[in-house]
Amino acid sequence: MHAIFTQGRSVLPSLNLKTKMALVVSCLLLGTVSAVTFFSATQFEQTTKTIISTQQFALVSSLADNIDDKLRFALEALVANSRHIPQAALQGDAEVARRFLDSRHGLHSLFEDLSLLSEAGKQIAETPNLYIYENLDFSYRPYFKNALATKSPQVSEPFLAVPTDQPTIMLTVPILNQQGQVVAVLAGSLHLLEDNFLAELARQEIGQAGYLSLFNRSGTFIIHPDQERILTQDISPAASPGFDQATAGFEGTIEAFSSRGQPSLTSFKSLTAVDWILGVSFPLDAAYAAVDATRQYVLLSLIPLIVLALLVTWWIMSYLLAPLRLLTRHVAELPGKALPDRPFAGYRNDEIGSLAQTFNALMGKLSKEQAMLVEAKALAEEERAKTEAVIAAIGDALTIKDTDFKILYQNRIAEDLLGEQVGKTCHKALFKRAQPCSECALVQTFRDGQTHVMEKKLMLGEKSALVEFTTSPIRDTDGTIVAGVEILRDISVRKATEERIRKLSRAVEQSPVEIVITDTEGRIEYVNPRFSENTGYAAEEVLGQYTSTLQSDDVARPQEQAAWQAVLAGGGWRGELQHRRKDGGLYWLQASLAPIRDDAGITTHFLSTGQDITEHKLLEGQMRHAQKMEAVGQLAAGVAHDFNNILTVIIGYVGLLKLKAQKGSKLLADLELIDTAAGMGARLVQELLSFSRKKVTHPEQLDLNALVKQALNLLRQLVGPQLKIHASLNPAALSVMVDSLSLEQVLMNLATNARDAMAEGGQLTITSEQVSLGHEFTAHNGFGLPGDYALLSLSDNGRGMAAETVQKIFEPFFTTKEVGKGTGLGLAISYSIIKQHQGYIICRSEPGQGTVFQIYLPLRAEPAVQTVESENPGLQGRHLSASAIEIKEVVTSEPF
């Protein structure tokens, strides 16, 4: 080396200045160009590799999300279809189960096979139909055991299916009964070598040499282009550290050896639906082919560039040094020149001036570079200040600690909370401990390189607070953890707020009143469980729906609109609303509506609360009806007594006048008419007294069936031949405590109503039976006491009545007959008689559907008298005279 240097030094003096400068400038230029080219190529290569890695990870992330979506879709499809499995199939009916599975065309497009397994693991049915494999036992299969254990939809690990020995995964959905027990399992299989969305993954091409693979945490391949490697664990840990990192939780792209030892660019992404990992492997020579081509192109283009640079430099040096050569020649000729000729005249810019200008140009360039350096330093300081400002603006205490737990940095908030601790070891300075805390989040971060969050009680100043520690690693360019960031946040207020919110949530969920929250347009966003109990709608059925779906009818809609107008105007509203249940039934609410405002006072939602007052409304209506009937009864009793006194006088004087009148005279005929009319008035008084319950009754224990049989002949004469009466009585005796005459009067009133409703003929059906009334009867009708009752029903096939008429049917003096054809007291008296016997009478009718009267009388435990002796001799015979029937019709005419 010394000899070469010495030889080079001896050669350089023999070269002229132009050549020396050309060589020096060329070398400098070539060195600069080479350095810039190398740096640019290196940066380009690193940037290109980063872009390739990022794009490859984006690809594998997109594919992983696609697989997750398809697996979830397949599971959701199984869950949705499991709700429609016939009960017979769940009880083991293979034919019903097979027909059901065959009809699931949507599932057939997702799965190769569908199976329905019993709770014991026996196969009930399978589709496509493989009858030779029915009743196989799958109880030993892990996927079946897992379905029983978790009682939730699952995706199994891959296994060899029976009997095809195909690599398979199984999606299972346990079917639970009302007690939460598994009664069956619906399973769908995906054969990894068949044509499905997982097999499509293996066939997907990644460039010209890349490929996809899917494997689980144990290293077993689920999907691989080489089908022989599916369900194998042939990954060597030493040969493929990338797979080890992936199974340990790594997600990203790394350069590592593939499972076959080939250098590859490999990306890993964990699936969320199942504990699987999707990998994309691309050979490095293929992945970086563009980078290698670019490097070769740069190297090849650098050779002509160097030659061109040398030629250009040589020419420029010759041009630039021409004045200096003249000056040198002039200087060399100075000894031979006269004094006047020594000045270098003829050039305004002599060589020294050129050198000065060159020096000044170099100094100017240096000044510019220095200015740029100062500007760059200022920018760096500005960026550092911005970074510190961002850290300071985080709002939480932030510290940076090295791997020895020495505090390297604290922001201002950390200094205010913990004091100045930079340079100190955290566990010694803050906790007075010789060793780091075993539960410390930063210890765990240094151990596994992950972000950790920990909550701990800590003394901040003089108060104890609940603090949340969040730690993250800081790595160098090699990926080695060199420090950790720890963020400390006081969460005492947040925890207290969360507890209050939890209490409020529990209160709302367990509230005895229904609660509905809507947006400002009336769309339902929340309902509590009481709402579902009242309406029969599940929460998911009404979320997003308008509250108008709950309105009962057009009559209630104006009241709903008035309520909403009140809250839209910014106020609240309270009142009664009638809503419709899912089954069509109506119920009443004591409702309150109010707006929900944000911090700015803007209405964002509306709150509706309601107490179910349906039973209260029913009881209230019954009470009003009872009060009205009592008031009318008192009025009728008073009128009847006064009218009876008047009739007594009339009948007395008529009797005296009849004694004085001559037989056959016109006066005697007129007095007979007056006497008849007075008698009819007297019977009307008796009806009024019966309605007002002033009439004395004599109840006795009788068999209801015997009483009805005895009254049948009378009823047939009463209704006439155009109306057929059919009786279907309970085989066993029905012992009741009744006044036989009063009950016969009720039967005649109802039979007369049926006759008038079927003027052109029809059939009256009388039935009796024993029934037990519970709380459901009381809740539906608004009255009644639980117990055993005798039910007597009279139904006709007449013209029926509208709902408005049925509601008023038992009101006194209400009639639909023409004037003079009914007193309007028949059904009111019947109602009063049944109430006197502690019973209930109900009317059910629809236009064109006939009418049914149901009479409930309390049953007696003792055996009843089988025969009934009527106190009225006129009722004992099987035939009545025309006048008796006429009088009875007048007395019992029904006020429809």
C-alpha cells in the first residue's frame, strides 16, 4: 500500500493542473453520484419493501375479514333455520327431520352436509340422504361435546369426517328447550377439499408464486394449496420461526423461512370468528423482483453515467481553466517581460479574480447550506416542541421508563401527581419496594411486548384514588424492547359514574312501569322488559319502528297526536292512552311523555313511561255500571211503590164500581178493561220490584239440569213451532242454590229474546256444564271470584247484535224494539236475578253470527234435589192456555 501511494504521489507532479483538477473533480463527482445513487436506491428498496409488506398484510387482512364474515353468516344461517325445526323432528322423527333438512335450500348452498343430532349424539337425519349412515353416534366428537358444554353456536377444529375420511370442519348450533336444556344439535359440515368458500381460498392465486394457508394455533393446516398437507402438523419450529410468532399472537408481515425452509415474505392475520390464523407466503425472490430489477437497472445505467460524467468534467475543466493557463503562462513569462507588460491586462476577470469569485461562490454556497442547517435545526426544535405539547395535552400523567424501570421522562401532569422522579427507579421512588411489583402492567409489557391495562388503588397526594395504568412497549429498529410508555389516569370519577349508570340501568330494566325511548321522529330506540310483558313484542321487533304501530284505532289516534304535539312543543304530557298488544288485544296505560335534552338544551329523544291500568279501567267500568244499576234500581223501587199505591186505589174503586154495574152493560165492559190494564200495571210493578231486588225470593238447593228439563215444555210453548229448542245437559247433576221461579223467569226472558231474533225460524241450543273460574276470567271480564261454577248457555242462530248494543244490553229500559213492544226491563231483571244468586251473566254476539248468553251459578258441594216443584200452578202443566201465554209474553218481553 505504501509503495502504491508513493508511486501515485510521484506520478501526480508530472500532470498539469487541468488534469489534476479534472481527476479530482471527477472523483468527487463520481463519489457523490455513487453515494447519492446508493442512498436513493437503498431508500427506494426499503420503501418498496415496506409498501409490498403493507399491501400484502392488507390483502391477508381483507381475506381474513371475508372468511370471518362467511363463517359468521354460515353460523347465523344455521341459527336462523334452527328456530324453524318441527317439534316432531326434535323428538326423533327422522322422516320429518329429513324433509325439513331437504327444504333448507339456502343452507345447501353453504354446506356439503346438514345433520340433525339428538341430545345423546345420535344422528336423527342427514341431507343429502345417506340412509345407510343413519343413527350414527357422534357423541364422542369434540364439536358435539363442545356444543353441549357451551350451549352456543360453535365452529369446530378440522377433523377427518366419518365415513368419507375427508378433512372437514363442522358448524354446530345447539337447540334449547324452554328450560335451557339442549334437546338437539343442528350441524353443517364444510369439506375442506370440496367446492366451498374455504376451498376457494386454497385455489386463490397470489401473484405468480404466492399462496395462502389457513392453520390453527397448534400448527395444523386447515387450508393449503398442497392438499396432502391439510390436517398435518409438519411445520418445523426451527425452520419456520414466523409460524411460531403467528401462533403466539403476532399479526403482520415478516421476512422468514416458510414451512419448507424457503425464504419468503409472509403475512399473518388472526381470525376473530374462530381461533385460526390466515397466512400469505410469497418467495422473496418473487416478492422483491421489482426491487432487484430496479437495482440492476441502476447499476447498469451507472456505467455510462460515469463515462459521460468524466467526459463532461474534462471538457468543463478545460474551459474553466483556460484563463488560468494564460495567467500561468503570463506568470511564467514575467521574468522575460518588461515592467509595463507584467500586469495581466486584457482580461477584466483575471485568474486571481476568477479564483476569488470561485471562493466567494463557494462561500456563498456554504452560507446557504449553513442557513439550511439552521432552518432544519429550527424545524427539528419546532417538531420536538410540538411533540412535547402533544404529550402535555394528553391530559393524563405520562412517563417513559427503561427496561430497568428507571424513569427517563415525565410530562407536567406526571410531575404534578408524582413529583419530580426522572432518573429514579419507579418501584423504589413511588412504592418503596426493592423489586418491581409482580402485578405491574409494565412488567407484563416487557415480558410479552403487548399493551396492558391495570387498575390499582394509589395515593395521589393526600387522597386515595383508583388509577388505571396503560403500558406499551418502545422498540428499536431491530424490534427489541428498549423502554416502555406508562400512562396513569385517575378513573375514580369514571368508575363512580359507571356504577351510577349501572344502578340506573338496573332500575330501568326492573321498573314496574313500561319505558320507551324514541328519537325526535318517534322511532323506538329502547324498550324495557315491562314493555315486552305488556305488549307481547320482543325488543328487537319494535326497535326502529314508529310508536304509531302501538296505537289502538283511529279513535285513540287524536289523543296520541295531542300528546306528541305537547312534547314537541317542549313540554310534558300526562294522561291515559289505549294501546294494542301484539295479539290484537287492547290495554290502557297511565302514560307520561317528556323530552330528553342534551347539555345544550336541545331535545334529542323522547321518554315515555306507562303504568298498565287495564284491570283498573275494567273494575272502574264495572263499578260505574253497578252504581248506575243501583241508582236505577232505587228509582224503580220508589216508582214501583208509589205506582202500586195508585194502582191499589184504582183496582179498589174499579171493584166497587163493578159490584154496582149491571151485568151486560157497557159500563161493566169498560170497567173490565180498566181492571185488566190495572192488572198489567201491577205485574209491571212486580217486574220493577224484581229488578230493584225488592222482591222476596226463596232459594233452595236444586239440580240445575232438572230445573231446565222441567222448563223445556213451557219454553217450547212460549217460542212457538217456528223455533226449535235443543238441550244438551251435563250428564252429572249440577247442584246450585236458586229460586226456581226466578230462574224460570230468566229462561223465559232469554227464550223470548231468541224468538224475536229468529222471527223466520231457527234453533235455540241450551247446554250445561261444570267449569272452574280462575284469575284469567277476572282479568278478562273485570269481575268474578275464583271457584267451581255451573255454566248454563243459551245460544241462537239469529241475526246477532253489534258490539255497541251488547255493551248496553243489560241496562234498564234499553230496547231495540219498536215503541210499545217492550218495556226494556227483561234482560235488566235477568241480570238482577243472577246477581242475587251470586252468579254472573255474559252476552256474546256478532252481527249475522247469532247470540250466546252464558250464566255462571256457584256450585254446591251437597247433592241437589232432583225434582223441582214450582210454586206457580200455572207453570206445572205441559200446555198453557192462549191467555196464559199472552200474559207471560207481556211480563217477560225482552227489550232488544
